[in-house]
Amino acid sequence: MATTLTPKQTDAPSTDGGGFDDVGDGGYGGDDGRGGGWSNELTPPPEGYSLAIRLTIVSITMLFLALTSAYIFNRARLQPLVTPRVLWVSTSFILASGVTMELARRALRRRLEDRFRLWISATMLLGLCFLGAQIVLWKRLVASGFYVNKNHHSGYAYIFTGLHGAHLIGGLIALAYVMARRPASWTAVRRRVSVDATALYWHFLDGLWIYLLILIFYWR
Amino acid sequence: MFSRRTIAAFLFTVTVALGVSCGKQETATPAGPVWKPSGNEGNVTGVISFTGAVPAPSKLDMSNDSKCEGENFLDDVVVKDGKLQNVFVYVKSGLPQAAFETPTNDVTLDQKGCKYVPRVLGIQTGQPLRIVNSDTTNHNIHPVPKVNREWNESQLAGQGPIIRKFSKPEVMIPVKCNQHSWMMAHIAVLSHPFFAVSDASGAFTIKGLPPGEYEIEAWHERYGAKTAKIKVAEKTDAKADFTFDGSVAYQPGSLKAQPAMMIP
Amino acid sequence: MSEEIQALPQIKKPATFIGKYVFSRDHKIIGLQYFFLALAAALAGTLMSLLIRLRLAWPQERWPLLEMIFPNGFSDGLMKPEFYLAMVTMHGTMMVFMVLSVAPQSAFGNYFLPIQIGAREMVFPRLNMLSFWLTFASFVVLIAALFVAGGAPIGGWTFYPPLSAIASAGPGQGAGADLWLVSIGVFCLAAFLGSINFIVTTLTRRTKGMSLMRMPLTCWGWFTTACISLLAFPVLLVAGLLLFLDRNFGMSFFKPAGLVVTGQVIEGGGGSPLLWQHLFWFFGHPEVYLVIIPVMGVISHVMATFARKPVFGHRAMVTAMLAIGALGFLIWGHHMFVSGMNPRLGLAFSVLTLVIGVPSAVKTFNWLGTLWGARIRFTTPMLFAIGFVSLFVSGGVTGLVLGQMALDMVFHDTYFVTGHFHMVMGVAAVFGIFAATYYWFPKMFGRMMNETMGKLHFWLTFAGVYAIFVPFHLLGIAGHPRRYADTLWFDFLKPLEPLHIFITIAAFVTAAAQLIFAGNFLLSLRKGARAGDNPWEATTLEWTVATPPPMENFAGRLPVVHRGPYEYSTPGAAKDYSMQTESLD
Amino acid sequence: MKICELKLVIHSPLPTPHSPPPLPTLMSRLLAIAIWLTAIVTAGLFAWSKWRLPESVAAHSAMIDHQFKITLAVIGVGFLLAHAALGYVVWRYRAKDGERASPSQGNARVEFILAGCVAVVFIALAITGQRVWARLRLNQAPPGAVQIEAVAQQFVWNFRYPGPDGKFGRTDPRLYRDADNSIGARPGPLGLDPNDPLGKDDIVTPTLVAPANRPISLSLLSKDVIHDFYVPALRMKQDAVPGMKINIHFTATREGRYEIACAELCGQFHHQMRAYLDVKSPRDYEEWLKKNGKQ
């Protein structure tokens, strides 16, 4: 459970308010214990966000693994399902959003505030476009006669895409939060860690979509 | 602020829960003015005849419940002198747009000798159905309606009557006891009182029908339904006879099903 | 630093009653909320079990008074079999989810994990609060299932479809079953949030010097359990979601084609009832360990305190806990030996099932080893801890019978199984909860519980549970299937009726003995002797803080840990215990 | 040292009158005796043959009963040893004034040896248990076994015999007709297709009639929910799962009438889902077949 960010690796200059207290206070750091390294012992340590998001990803992975095994158990993939072309549109949207997310993350690392906001907005826009494309996908499926209860394959297609979409909405809310919250109201480190965690989650959803795409529509 | 949000979320959950719990209740709403007899009514009488070979009564196997006593022959087709019993006859269409008064007297469905007595019965919406267990064994009463709300309740030996009502018209509601799989009854629920069940001599009488043209239907659990047009003139009785052919068995509708799957 | 505090105004202490006790973000208040939720659920679950026992002992008796309370469950004083099954389902669900999953982990874990690792608060206090309120909502929805048309579901807490997938398959399988599913889904979310909080807190919030191996075994238990629930609950959520879709949206993941219920053809098909069982038990077996592992931690903790001795083989205890947690995910198939699963698959599950007995046996050795050469102080919590070991052994060994497929074929779904899991996961865990309550009551409420009443409670409960659950095994050996509403129908069951009557009487006496606990609890809350900060002369951090612990736990600076968790009777030390915060000189 | 004492004063401002608790000797003696007594009574009740399954009538059950006895013996020894030790430590190691516990932190070697022993015993049990299972369930019914089909429904068992032609006729859920369960009924509760010649001689009954001392191959099916074919006298239990056809086989050795129960919760009258296994001599069985077939 290594975390990406520990106090000693940060490049946060001590002038910006300091998410971290002096290491010297109370002689922290030795004796193989953790913790106690934060000035305010009540706010979550930034690395906590990162860890929490990793754990969330583990849990969501479990969710989709369980669904996948149900999918295989039900022999769902052996039943017919159309592959609407809008899938490519949505896939390119979400892949592009992964790139913009990464750009935003790097922009923040280099403290380019405007660019950060630009790329985050682009990511959100692409995310919304992806959701839109998913709705078109559903409409295409319905138009082809694949209702939710037509067969197992279509049922799982709706469940998988629906759950993925729901998690993506969660990602959009997180993005909106990191974008809308005034930079002055939190420390630079905390802000960056939040963005990193959101980016990690977003990339996970990105990968998850590729996995689902292959699982549902191309694995026969 | 967060607290308030949480309160809202909590209230929402509770509301959803209550919504789910209350969503399935239904109420009967009367349509139009209450119908009153004008004195011009006539009766519809008729006889149900049966042609073809009468199926031999099969001996039911009640061996899995030693407390089931009495005669144990299947009684779905009861024919006496070419006349068919337990045919449900009712006015299917043609009645004036009016609400009919709900009778307060109850209709009894007895469980006796691990059989339903009577096997076919009609009841009006909102009219109490009184279910009695005269046996020394346990039963459950499980009507499987398509329109009304389904229920399933056990009635143990020595337990008093169960009173139930049906809120929507529906012909027919099969009633089963899962414990005694052969037990079968049919209940017809109608919004009006113009129905009858043919007796041992195959005769039936629908009383007090206002003058007019009607479509009436005769329904039998094995031979399906037959309809006829009749005309009731003022203060005159109309006649409607039906004939069921025993060589044409009733076939239930087709089943849309996917093939079963074998799992290791 | 100042900016940090200004930026996060939620740290300010709540002023209103609602902020302080209802929508509190203080982990101690949340722990207490969970605790009282579990108590309420335990009360409901126990009352349900008593109704179950009434029907089993005297199936043809009339109870007109009960009919006044449950007009839908009784008819002319006779308890309906569907009400009996609804009680069976609700008792199981209530106890497994709302009591056993909540009390050891969420209640005591929330209260003591931050204190024991030297933290001021859980990492995400708001998530913590949300987690509690979701659990509460889940509880309310579950209770609501009792009051809908048709009543509570009758499918048992394992909720096997197609019985639970088809509304017409039984009374209570309509709206009641939907509410059950909603409740479990919400509970899964709450468990997810809770486990994230526990893991992150344990990994990032330990105070200086609190290395992982210096954490008390309780913390290890909570940590392991959080890891298990993080992985197990999503699977239950998936199962519940699919079943919900099956029930309400015309899908058929669990319904094969050609089902005919009460003469009515069920549309759809192509699903498999076994899929539910695989998903459910993939969650359900870890769930058993999710209940017992935090209890194991508590027992080790209490035992070390009153044995005045370090825990025997601390490292082995931790290893065993983790091994049980990990192996717990590999043996779900032993619930399915006769389910129609490929009989060859059972071979692997059977061996793994017996292998998981090894770490459990190691734990038992180590508890005995802890007591070996000890100077035992027979306080009430210690009595319950010793009682736990006895029950854990008694319930555990019968697992060796059920783990073998050929014998499981005989005893599957009989009272042997019911007796086994009630012993090892039910009352053993409840003994752990009692031990924890008696042990930590002074810290939580600042007063001691009455020892005399506590001991009386222990003796009656200990005798009571053996009197109830040993006959369960005997019923099982005689082949009595579980979930039978009466014994009068089958000839081979009729001679067992006296055992049922004996169990019912024992159950009522044991339940009445719990009133002593309730009385003791309420009385001690008001009138108990004032407890000092460390009445048990224990070593871990919760005994260094004021009693009851203030907001943010530690006055002044966070403690620095210098020692392992259980340094009792250290040779050469002035006292027979050394607090974790004491420096090594 | 002084710092420690100082801390003690700081941390416990109030006297702690509750520890050590009074009467350690009495409590220790009582608890030890209670533990021993509980163990002996429990073991005795398990060993007492008052509560046992009905006498076995299956060829395989000696094997199962033997395995059960071995397992009971093993767990009995483990159970009694653990409780003997628990009682012993409770009796022996009570708190005494001014005495300190041993500071032992554990003994890895003892632990390894004990864990190893337990592992050996448990795995040995698992393997012997597997042998029994393998002989029961991993092989096919011997050729020439009597073919019978068991179809469960809420809350009734139906059994079907293929008749003289040895083949089962076609059935269809659309044709199920529970109302007529008489032996010659077509389609009857199993929905026998009246037009299928293979099904003309099929026999459907609510009682499982079986010849003694002949292997019987039983296919389990279900019409609605999961049921479980459970015959205590046969030491046999197997779920009947809708959508699946599960084959089991057994040989009944003694004539008589035995109860068949349902062991998987199937609805409100789960506890009344009873049928009978009627084991007849081969001659009576043939007669029964003749009497009920071809109506």
C-alpha cells in the first residue's frame, strides 16, 4: 500500500502555508511508526485521499469482477447483441478525457493555474460527451430491439454501462469539486493530492471502459 | 449544512421505503351513478349441454396427506345426463355505464376433504369472500390473479375463517393450495351482479337484467369460453343455451421461454 | 498551520444537541450510535428468536395475546407458518447484519481504533457519519419489511432464488423481499464507506512509535475485517442488484426457463439459481470471519489484560488473523456441497475448509498459552473471554464434520449446521461483544459496571447457551431439517419434540438473563462507581486518556509509543504492567 | 522508575477498587469445574445414542456412519483436550497477591509443532472424507440401475418411471396440470405430452416405489423453486434445482416405508413437504409396475 505522496517527497515550497508541520516537532519520523506527521491531526492527511481512492478502486474492481463472473456464468456473451458504431465515439471521448485529465494534472504540478482549469473543463466536457454518447448507445440498442430484458447479453450491457456511467458521474462531481473550490481555501499540497486522486480514479474508469467494451461488445 | 443534507438523504430513504410499501395498495373507485332496478328487468336462463365422451373421473392420489378424507375423484368435469355443471355464465358486455351496489353478504369458499367447495364461484368487487377450513389438515389459499393483488395465506387446521375482498373485476382467478396440489378453484370477480354458475342439472339463471342487448359468456375450466348475443326485452326472460364439446380440450396459450441451461 | 485550521472549519466543536449526538462526526459518538443500533437490533432479533422457539416447541398452541401484537402473523391464536419463516428470515438478517457485523466492528472499532492507535479522529469523519446513517437507514428499511402487505420475506437470510426471485412463490416474497434487498444494498454501501475509513485510519493515523506490530490485536482485527468487507460487500451488492432486476425488471439472471409457480408460467429464463449461491457465499463466508475476527481481537486484548501476561505468540495471532481472512475467500463452496455444484469442485473446497481450521486452532492454542502461567483476575469481561474460548472450540470442532462432503450430505441444512454456526459465529461473537462491553464500559461512560450482576449474567448466559445449542446439534444428529415450522408432520421428527421444548425453555431463561445485563447497563450508567482512567491496569492507549475520552481524545500532544501493546508482568518493572507510552528508561 | 510512578499517578487519579476482584479462588474453582462439566456432559450427549438418524437402509451408509464416528472421535478428543486445558489453566493460574504472571511471550517451536499436528489430523480427515464422497458421487450409476425421475414442486414430490420401454416421454411446462395427479393422468402434474409415444407407458406417482437391493438412479428436477431430496434413512441429501437435472444413485437394502423430506427452504409449507420411499421386494415391485403401468 505504498502511497504516491509522503511529506518528504513533496515539492511544496514551505512558503505556501505548509500542509506539513516541521518534522522536528516532537521528534517525529523515527521509531518505525507512522503518522503524527501532520500539523493538524484532525484533517485527513493528503496521502489518505490517495489511499482511499486506491481502496475505492479495489472495491469497484471487485464489483465489476463479480459482475463479470456472473456474466460468464450466465453465458451471456453467447447471445446476440448489436455493436452500435457510437461505441467508437464514446470510446474516443473517454480516451481523450484521459489525456486532458493527465494534462490538467501536469499543469497543476507546474503551477499553471489557467491551463489547469482549461484542461479540467475539457475533461469534464469530454466526460459529459461520453455520457451523452452512452445514452445514444442505449437508444441504439433499444432501436435494434435489445431491451434490457431481451436477453442476458443486453441486460448485462445495460447494467455494465449503467454502473460505469454512475461511477463516472461520481468522477465528474469530484472534478467539479476540485475545479470549483477556491485554491486559497486549501493548501497547494492538499489540492494537488486531490487532483492526483481524482486523476487516478478517472484513469481507472478509462481502463474500465476499455475492459467493458471488449467484454461486452467484442468478446464472442 | 452537511447535517441537513444527511437529514434530507435519510428522509428520502424513508420516503422511498414507505413508497415501496404503500405502492401496491389499491382502491376500488365506483364509476358513474349507482344503478337502481327500474322494475322492467328480465332474467336470463339456460342450460349447459355436453356432447362427446365424458372423461372418466380420475382417482386423485392424496397419499401424501393422511388427513385428507373422503371421496377423492377429480371433479372438474361433472356431467349428468348430458348436462355440464360448474360452468360460469356472466354478462360480458352491454351493461349501462353505472356502478352496482356492493353486496354486504359474503360468499363462502370451503375446504373440505382437501377440495374446494364450490369449485367455481362468482363474487362482486368489494364483496367479502369468506374462506373456511373444515379439514383437520393445514391449507394455504393462493389465488393467482393477473389484475388483482396476489395473496397467499395459510389456513391451519382449527383456524377460523379468513375474509378477503377483490377490488377489480377479473374472470377467472385460479385458486390453488400448494400443499395439496390437486386442489383447484376458480373465482370470477365482476363489478356487477349478473352472473351464475350452472348447477348439477346444467341450468343457470342470471336474475334482474335490465332490457337491452348483451354479450354473455359461458366459461368452463377445461373447455374454455363460449359467447352468445342475447336480447332482454322489458319484463321478459331471455334464453341462452350453450353446448360444450368434450372432444375439444382447451389448450393454454403458448409459452415464450428460453432453453434451460445445464450448469456443471 | 493556521491556514489549515481556518480552511477546515468543520473541526469546531458542535454546539447543538443534534450536532453533538445525532449528526455527530466524533468517532466516539458514532461508535456509541452503532452500539445502540446493534443493541436495538439485538433486542428485535432476540424477540424474533423467541417467537420462533414458541412455534417450534408448541406448534399447535394458541397465543391470543400475541395475536393482538401481530395481527397478521397469527390467526385465531395460531402462528402461521409464513410468519414463522418471516421471523426466521428477519432474525437471521437482523443478527448477522445489524448486530454481528455492526457491534464488534463498527461500534467498538469506531470508538477505540483511533484512540488505540493514538489518533484524534477517524480520517474521514463525515464519511463515518454518513456510514452510520446509511446503516441506520438500512435498519429502518429492514424493519419496514415487517409491515408491508404479505409481511417480511420468508426466504431465509440466504435468500435463495427462485423462491426470492418470484413474488408469487410465497407470502412475503413481494414488497417485503424488495425492501429486504434495498436494505441490504444500502448496508453494502455503508460497509464500504466504513471499511475505507478503517483502513486509511489504521495506515495513516498511527501516532509516533505505533508500528504495525505494536498495534493491539483489536486494531489488527478491525483492520483485517475492514479489508475483508472492502472485498466482500461489493459482491453481495452485485448479487442483490441482479436479484432486484430479476424481480422488478423482467430479467432472469437467476431464473431458468420453464418455471411454473402455482400453475402460473414464469416468463423469461436462461438464468441459474446457482449463480446466486456462488455470489452470495463468496460474500457470505467471509462475512462469518468478518464477524469473528474483530471479536478474536477483543478477546485477545481482554485476556492479556486480566491474565496479566503478554499475549502468547503475538505475531502468530496476527498471522493467523490474516490467514483466516485470506483463506475465508477460498472456501465459499462448502456451503454448496449438495447444491448441484459439480461434485468434483467440492473436493478442493473441502480440503481448504479443513485447512482454515489450522489458524483457528493456532488462535485457540495461543489463548490457552496466554492463560498458561498467568495470574488470572476473574472479572466479568474475563469470564466472558474464557467463555468465548470454550464456545469457539465447541462450535469450531463441529465444522470438521460439516467440512467433509460425505458428512455434509447428511447434516447439510439440519440443526447441526444451525447449532454449529450459532455456537461459533452467533453466541461466541456475542460473548465477545459482552466482554468488550464490560471491559470498555468504564472508559466509554466513566463508571464501572456492577460485578455481581455481571457475573450472574455470565453464569446464566454461559449455561444457557450450552443448554440451547448442544441440543441443536443433537437434533441435527437425528436429522432434523432446519427452517421447519413444526415437527409434527414427520414421524422421524416426532420423538424430537421434547428437545425442542427443552431448548425453548432454555432460550426463554437465557433471554431473561439478558435483562440482568440491561439492568446492569442502565443502573451502572447512573449509579456505577466512578472509574478511574485505567481501572483494569491495562497498557494500551485508550487507558491513557481521560474517562470518558474528551473530544479529540488526547489532551495536549499526541502520545508517543515506546512499547508493544501487552507488556504485563515485565520482570524488573515496578508494576506488573507497562503502559505503551512509558519510555523504556 | 520515578517517571513511571509519576505517570501512574497522573493517569489514574482515582483509586481503582475493582481490581483485583474479590474471591479469585472461588471463581477459578467454579469456572474450572463448570468448564470440565460442560465438556463432559456435551461429549456424553454426543456419544449417547438416544438421538440418532433413523436406522440406515442404504448400501453406502455404513461408510458414512463409519466416517462420522471417526470424525466424532477426533473432534471429541480435540474438544475434551481443549476444555481440559482451559479448565486446568483457569484452576491453576488465578491471581494471587503479590505474585506476577510469567512474562512468556510465546514459543514458536511449540506453536509450530501443535499447528503441524493439527494440520496433519485435519488434512487426513479431509482426505478420508473425500474417499467416501468420491465413492458415492463421482461415479455413474451402475448399468442396469432402475431409472426414476423425481420432480419437486411446492410442496409435493412427483416420481416418474419410464415404463417397459425404458424411456421417458416428452414433458412440457405448458402442459403441467396439477389438478389431476392420478396415476394414469395425461398430461398430469409433470406435463406429459399425450402425443409422445415414449410417454404412453410412463408412470407418475407421488410415492417413490423402489425395489430392494437394486441400484436406483434418480434424476432430480424441480418445477418452481429449489427443493432438496432428503431421505434420513438413506443418509442422502441432494438439492433439486430448477433448470438443472441432477443425477444421484443409491441402493436400498431393506423393504419398508421411509419418509422423504425437503431440506431446502421452499416456501410456507416447507415443513410439510413429505413423500414416502416405498422399498418393495423385486417381485412386489414388478407387480406394482404392472398394475400401474399401461392404463
